[in-house]
Amino acid sequence: MLNLCVQCGEPIEVREFSDVLPGGVVHRRCTEPARAAEAVERAAWRAYLSHVGTCDDCLPEPIGCPEGKRLRREWKTADRAHFATLEQPAP
């Protein structure tokens, strides 16, 4: 049986490194951009949560703190970038 990558549509050989996704099989090279974007998103999320958990201005409302706003914006931008890598087919 011939497996096709659900990202790029190219055949995947059995000896080739690949990952299994809910929609099928994908080349490892096709998932690398999404993994990198996910790592950036997670780091931004951790930075935001760390700040919110220790900042006195963020305790009543995180939106009121300028640093909290900046970190939240960075996290949202990283989240959108990660989502975009999942939606776009690999080159």
C-alpha cells in the first residue's frame, strides 16, 4: 500500500521517517515548520503565564498591565503563526 503525505501529497516510503496524524501520514520534513512554530507559541504562552502569576498589576485584570498586554500580544501572534503552519500545505 502506498502512503501519501497529507501535507504535500508525495509518496512516503516505509523506511522514511514520518509521523502519523489523525488525517493520515505525513513526512517529518513537512511537520518541522509547524513544530518550530509550536515551540515559539509555547514559549510565549509560558512567558505570559509567568508574568501574570507574579505581577501585582495583573492579578485583578491582566489587560490593565502594559507588560501583560505586550506578552499577550506576542502569544496571540505566535498562536496565529502556528495555526497558519498547520493550514498551509508544505512547499
